[in-house]
Amino acid sequence: MRIGLLTGVCVAALLQLPAFAQEQSTTAASSPTVRPIPNSDVMYRKTIWRVIDLREKQNKPMFAANHQITKILIDAVKRGELQPYKSDSLAGNFTLEEFNKKLIMPDAAPTLSDEEKKLGFEDESASGGGWGDDAAAGGAAKPAAATAYEYLPKQLYQMEIKEDMVFDKKRSRMYHEIQSLSLIIPAGETAKGYDLPIATFKWADLVKVFRNNPESAIWFNGSNTAQHKNLADAFDLWMFSSYITKVSNPDDKPLSDIYGGEQQGILAAQQVAGEMIEYEYNLWSF
């Protein structure tokens, strides 16, 4: 009797294996994360948006000279190694030409300083003249073409991370699954006075870029230059500082809009971070 019961249990388990394997393969193929968790193992999930200010002391190792993470991303896109997306939903993507246009500074034509004008230099963009131009020969002056300048990597010191806070009931652990990373032009670098998103990148694609470029994609260890870390490992170990700007809600609003101001949003972000820690702690309270 017992043998028959055990045989039935084993047969049922074997029948479930193909379905479980199919779920895992489907999850891995569709997920933007590196180590996706099957939906059947998820007991709790909350989506969180965080902003990383690369000027902060804790984030400086990701923003070292000639090794800026922003430089790594831009160079990878221009090499065709990384696909930029239009939003953190990863629904539509940018072409290389569209991405390059996003990097161009507005009104980037070169202009002369007051001192240069006093010394007799002429602003070619205003006069349309130049060395040996048609105006000097009595012909019609041709307007000079404006030179387009791109933002330097050191000017792009702000990024946004979208992550899922997931509790895996099979492993009894809380995981922070990074979904995407967005490159942003900070408000201080724009004439409009507010942040301007450039593009979003799938996290699984970024990890491949970091792993394939170990010499440049480094977390700079200023204390021991023999122990630089790869950026993929630095994010895995959460070796960066960030602050929460939005938590999944029915209205899809950032905390600053929900609580009526930037200062109130910062205070709410601290409260949300504390509540998440408390929630995870209470999972082990009986």
C-alpha cells in the first residue's frame, strides 16, 4: 500500500517537472533581470524607483575619470553593443541616430566671450563670415553651420533604477531585482530646469556589457587599485547610494506629487525605506 502511494507521488512530481521547467525558461527569456524568480515562487512584490547621484562620495567609484558608468553606457550604444529603450517599460527602442540626438546640448553653437569680442574676434555664427569667406570678396555672406556638442559623461551624473523587491517563498529570502537603468540629464545641466531622460537600458543587457568590458567597466577602488571590482558585482553587492522617488501605486505618481512637494517626498522616501526594512524583519516574527 505504501509502495503504491509513493509511486503515485513520484509520478505526479515527474509530471509537474516539464511544466516547472517551461515556466522557468519562459521567465528567464522574458525577464529583464539576470536571475529571474518564477512567478509561482513569488509571495510578495513591490516595484521601486531609485535615483543615483554619482556626485555622492559613496558613488564616486562608479564615476572615476575615464571610467564613468555614463561613458560606458554611451560608448556601448555607439558600438552597437547595447540597445537603448524609450522608457522603463522597455516597450519601444531608440535607433542610434535618435539616441545621438538626445545627447546633443541645446543651443550648442560656439559663442565668443566678452573679452574675445573686445580683442576684435568676430562671432561667425552671428555675422556668417569667416576666413576667406564670400562676404570679404563682395559676395553674399553664408551663415556658418552650428557645431553640435554632446553632453560629456561627467555632466550626466544622475541615473534612475527601477527594481522589484521580491520575496521568494521557496528560498525564504527577499531579493532586490534590478529591472532597468535610465540615463538622465540633470536639471542643473538643462535650460528647462527639470530632469530630462535620455534612454533606458535593460539590466540583463547592461550586465553583459559590464562583463564584456572588464578593463573599463570598473568600480574604482581608491584604497587598493589592485582590487577594482566589475560594475556588475558592485551593483550585486549594492555598493552604491540611492534614494527612493517612487513606489508602485494606482496613480503611478512619484512621492513628491503624492505628498505635495520635493521636501515632503524626501521625508516620505525615508519612511518608505524604513517600512520595507520593517516588513522584511516581520517576516521572521512569529
